[in-house]
Amino acid sequence: MLAVHLVSFYFAKLKEDPTKKVDRFLHAMRLHDDQLSDISTRFQAEMKKGLSAESNVAAAVRMLPTHVRSTPDGSEKGQFLALDLGGSKFKVLRVKVREGMGIRKGGVEMEERTYPIPKEKLSGRGTELFDHVSQSLKDFLQKKNISLEKKHPLAFTFSFPCEHHTLDQGLLLNWSKNFRARCLQGKDVVQALKEAIDRTGDMNIEVLAMVNDTVATMMTCGFDDQYCEIGLIIGTGTNACYMEDMRHVDLVEGDEGRMCVNTEWGAFGDDGALNDYITEFDRDVDAASINPGKQTFEKMVSGMYLGELVRLVVLKMAKLGLLFDGCVSNELRTKGKITTAHVAAMEEYKCGLKNTRDILTDLDLNPSPDDCIAVQHVSTIVSFRSSNLVAAGLAAILTRIKKNRCLRALRITVGVDGTVYKTHPQYPKRLHKVVRRLLPECHVRFVLSDSGSSKGAALVTAVAQRLASQKRQVDDSLSPFRLSQEQLQLVKAKMRAGLEAGLKSKGSSAIKMLPSFVCHTPDGTEYGKYLALDLGGTNFRVLLVNFKGGLQSSTRLYHKIYTIPLEIMQGTGEELFDHIAECISDFLDYMGMKNTRVPTGFTFSFPCEQTAIDTGTLVSWTKGFKATDCEGHDVVNMLREAIKRLNEFDLDIVAVVNDTVGTMMSCAYEDPECEIGLIAGTGSNVCYMEELRNIEKTEQKGGKTEGDKISKMCINTEWGGLGDDGSLDDIITPYDTEVNQNSINPGKQRFEKLTSGMYLGEVVRQVLLDLTRGGLLFRGHVTEALKTPGIFQTKYLSQIESDRLALLQVRSILQQLGLDTTCDDSIIVKEVCGAVSRRAAQLCGAGMAAVADKIRENRGLDHLNITVGVDGALYKLHPHFSRILRETTGALAPQCKVTFMPSEEGSGKGAALITAVARKTQEM
């Protein structure tokens, strides 16, 4: 009793300002920004815990995946039924979504009817609750003259915590909001609804999606605002959802795209995370609730509890003599007598004090003017704490989204629904202000849901149908790129037939099978200094290689790279070889070797017919080269003539080789089993050691082969020509045809145009262009960038398909190309890149299997161990090409163990080795 008098005496001094005594009494509820930031940080930690598969079970904030993978883009259409179950009443609706009406264009038509739920159903058997829902649904159909025989897609808004395994399945975790229907917890509520519909009978209903009201609110607002990626409910209950990157959602397989996560943040604090912010009044509310110890955050925030919190504070202050001269009425002692609607009325701008007096009078109290001011201030502090806590939670979500997307600033919209937000006069303004104060770098727009969660559920279904339809159409477009084992076996057989035909002296073959006159691989005893020239693309490389004779690790290599300008590539042959001679002169000057006649190997990565190791007649240009007066001429003589014209140095050109042969030789220096070379880069080609007895061309053309001293010769297959005779027409897509027709050599190098880095990016661009014109990408907007040939370089495939690259970075790459994309666009682009590059790797694998099997059969072996030396950016830099190549080769040539060995120094070192081997052979 003494304590009461002391408290009364202390606050009597502050009687002149009733709000000050309330501030002192409720100081624990008055949260400053540092505390809100702390709460936000704690919530971020809880979110992370809930997303992790390891900690989810123990997490208070469950972070439930909803399987909603996209927000509306305005192209949704269809007619749907919707059920909205989440309170003491539920709604049945017919929703018509018209294509092209969304994203600021308006337009969803709805008819609805509200049905009450008898109290006994809320706590009765679950079957009784759903039978009531089903019967009401049938009543709606009949009253609206909707056909009972026709199949109707239905969207179900179910505003209780559920664990989703698919969009049309949800296991009820627990009831809230006074629902306690038995025998449903842990059960699939969609199945319960389907069974109830079957029991009711005479309806043809297909339940396509079940969502939480929070998710539905986000989707409703997202239909009119493309930036809406957060949903917020502040009503009887409270909750938030947002679009999370799939790579962070451990509970769902896959890491592509985004998925809406239902945070179920009402349970924040159930594990004690908010204990130091919980007041005695919060504890009293919790103790008197139907679920003590649960939904801690919700009990501090939501409309179901705000009125009761105010009542308990006022009651305590009255008991302490701080209000009503210590008088306490029975009404004030009665739970539920102050509601959240009363809280909103007390805080109205103009008549709040009058409303407060009326409310207190109705509670059999006789308040003084100071009492009214004090109670109104209690109400303000309680509701202000609610909006502050919601702001802290939102700040955590916004911070997470910002970090996920590596953004300094974020533009985003929050879709909001709920009676507290809608009816409380000050709540929205307070919430907005605090969020912007906590995160000034975020531009956050709040949009009130005008049609509630029912429209959103229908939109979830419409979006799901759109994505399914879109996926079917994309799959149809990409299906020609997905080759079956039978098709790959056929490619292998055609490659094998082409190899055999190309070795014959008579008849034509699309695969040239050019003898290289390289008849020995290195044995490790090579010694001396050799110059290597490497021309195969837009760069020309000059190297000096010093072999130490059996000491591979001691080999020294010096090199410089020179650019070949486009005007030189496509000018005259004389200009091209003069430019090459000038580059060699610069290198020799750099090395101080202009007066030394160095043995030289020339890697010339274009199809050449050879009659000796030091001659090579260009058959045709590839890879964008079109220099005139070169085809049909000996490139070694052209280089010698250019060196004579320059008259600054002299070279002993010992060998001219293809880059593929150089790559094989480079790797054979390290591995004696290397007898195949593969280039998978700008171009695509293979060489291998063929039995001399099978090569009719050397006999026909009088090539010098050292007679009986050798038994093998490296054959430069030039396999890029496979299909020039139409043999691959059955796997050529319309996109390949377009790329071929727009190339500088239509009808030529058809296999190369399916497999090489020079063309894969352009194939992808043709697919993207087609999908965009079909409205499946970039909102159907064909940009000038997308129409530009060559803009989509093959390096982008490697970057986009990287497992380490988030979709945000994929979007960044596409935006650099002038392509404004959504997350869904990025997923499709990545899928297109994957289909095109996978086909390329598989085709190379089929060709490699043909080569390996030919070598095995040549040697009469049941099993062959062989190594392939590989070079090229596609093999080395693409994240999946090498693996798919290995897998395909292994599957199609099971009697061969094929090892792929990346070439470290490439074809340049190989040319030097060929020169060294040739010199050594000549000296023997």
C-alpha cells in the first residue's frame, strides 16, 4: 500500500502534463532508432536461420517457400474461382483476368459473395469446416448461374502457416486467429478441400494453387506495379512475404530464379530473441491467449491484440491511482472490452479525445480531461510501437533483398492489406516514415491492396498458368537442340563415314582429311631453340621455344601477341603476309635475334593440302578471314616472299602445321599416349594419328613420307565440313539455317557452325530473337541491340552458364547488351545458352567417339587407352562444355578410355616441337 502512495505522490508532480506520466510508465514501449536497428538485425539472423535446411526445423521464423516463382507481368489471362479463408467470414469469388490489362493498365473483374462461418465450425472437426466451405462454393455457383458441369480452375487463399511442397499442396503447421478445427494440423488442406468438394458433389473443380493472404496481397499489388516484391499484412494478424533468390532457399531444389517466401514473422521472438523488448503487458496478453508462448511478435503488433494491450496498461495505471482517481470498473477488468477499432478511434485527428471520452464512459468510468489525454497517449504509444516493430521487420527484408542483388540503392514496392493499416488514421504515415528513416538509401513505395487477397490468389493461378504455358513454348523452341542418344549415334556414324571417305583418293568428302606429313610425336629428347608462328584468328602470336632435351620442366618460352585488323583479314593476301612479316621482325628485334636464321614452325589454322611437311596450299579461308589471292596458293611461299620484300631477316621454315596438330604435339610432349588433337574454340577441328596404309592421298599426290620408315601420319580432319553435303540436315534447326545464311561462307563448315565459339553466340541470339517476337522474352520488345548480328558473343554463354553467377549478374550482362530483363527473362536466357552449348559439346563428343573407335579398330584392339590434347576457349572457359564432351565420348565409345588433356602452351609450342622432331628425323 505504501508503494502505491509513493507512486501516486511521484506522478502527482507531473499532473500538469498527463502525457509525461504515460511516457515514464511506458518507457519500455518507446523504441528509438538504435533499438529498431538492433531488432532488424536480429530478424535478419532469424530469416537466415529459417532459410537454411540445417536450422529451419528449430527456427522460430519458418521462412516457408510458397512455390510462387514470379510476380505478374501483365500478360496473364483467364477466368478463375477463388476461395478466401482466413477469418470469421470467408469469400467465394469469380475472377476474370484480361490479357494486357495489368502493369498500370487496370483491370480485373470480380464477383464475390461473403459467407459467415458458424463459431462451432471454428473449433469443430476439420471435415465439418471444409464441408461448410464446399457447400458455400456450390451455393455461389448456383446463385451466379455458373455451370456445374464445366471444369473451373480454383485458387485458394488460406491465411494460416502451411508448409508447401508444390503450389497446389500445403500442410497446415498450426492454427491462429481463434481457429482450432481438429484433425487438420499436419494434413494437406488442399486435399481436405478436394475431398469436401467430392462429398458435396455435382461440381467440377480443379484446385490449382493455394497461397497465404500475404502472398496474395503481394500478387494483387504486383499486377499493377512491377516493382511490388513484398507483401505485408497488418490486420487481425500480421505477416510479410518477399521474393527471395532461389539459391538461398535450401528447402526447395534448384537455384535458378526467385521464389516468394512466406516469413510467418508473427512467431519472431518465440525462441526468446525479443525477451529484452517484451513488457509485462505483453506477457499478460500472451498468458491469457489461446497459444501461450507462440506468435510473440504478432501479439506485440497485430490488431487482434493492440486493444487488449491498451486495456491492460490502462487497468494497471488505474490500479496504481494514475488514472480515474484510482477507480476501476468491472468493464475495464473484462478482457476484450477495448478493441483495436477503439484504438484507431482514440487517435483520430479531430475527434480523438471525444472518442476516447465516449469509450471510457462506455466502460463505466468517469474520466477527467487529463485522463482522456493520458489514455489517448497510451493508445498512441502502443500503436506506435506496433508500426515501429513492423518497420524494423520490413527494414530487415529490404536489407536482405538489397544485399542479394548487390545494390547500393533499391527501388521496391510493398503491397499492404489489413484492417489496422486501412483503418488506423496515423499508422501508415508512421510506418512509412520510420522505414525511410531506417533505410534512407531505399526508395520504398507502399501500395494498398484494393481487392484483398482473393484477387491475388487468382493472379497466382494465372501467373502459374502463364509460366507453364511459357515453359511449354520455350521447351518446344529448344527441343531441336536436345539430341537423343540415337541422334548422337547417327552423328557418330556419319562422322565415321566421312573420315573413311576423306582418306580415299577417289570420290568427294565433306571432311577433307588432309595429310599433315607429321609422322612422329615427341619423345622428350628434343633440344635447341625454335621459332613458332601461330595464325588462327584475330591474333597472331610469335614464340621462341628453347627445349632442354628431356627436361620438360626446363623448357623456356617467350612470346608476343599481335592483332590482325579486320581490314587486313579481309584485304589482299600480300597485305596479310606483309603484316605477318612485320610482326615477326618486331619480335626478333625484341629478342635480339634478327641476324640468326632460326628453324621455324608455322601454325596455320586453316584447311591446307600438303605434299610435304614444309608446304601447305590453302583450301579455303574460315573464321572470318577473306584475304584475296590466297586460296590455292602455298602459304609457306607467300610468307617467304613477304620476308624477302621486307628484307630485314631470314627464317628456316621447316614445317607448316594446323593448330590442331600443334596442340596434339604440345600435349604429346607431356603424355606419350596423346595421339589426338582437338580445338574447341573460335573454330572446331580434330587431328589424329592414322595408319599410313589407310591414307591413299599421299600415294596419289606423290607426297614425301620416308618410305618404309614410318607407319603413321597425323591427319588434319577438318571435321568442321561435316554436313556440307546435307548429311546433318535432320538435326539442323531453323536458327542454324539463319546463322548459316548470314555467314561469310553459306553452305560451308556446317558442323563447325553447330559447335564452335565463332557461331554459338549468334545461334543463341537467333533463338532469343524468335522467343521475343513470340512474346516469351523481354515483354515482346525487340530492341535494336537484339537485332544486331554478333552482339551476343560466345563468351557470354560461358559467363551466363557459370554456376557461381547469380541471376542478378546474368541480368547485368544482358543489360550491358541493351536488353532490359526480368528475373524470368534471365532464367530463359540461361536455359537457351545451356541448350545451345550442350548440343555443341555433345556433337563434339559424338565426333570424338568416331575418331577414337576408328583408331581402336585400326589397331585391332578390344580396348583403347588414348589421350586427347585440347585447346580453345570454349573447352577451357565454358563451365560445362568439357564435362559434357567427356560424358558423351564415354557413352558413345565405351571400349575406349579417352583422357582429355588441356594444352598449356597451345599450338605455338606444338609448331616448335614439330620443327624439332622434323629436324631430329632429318639428322637420323
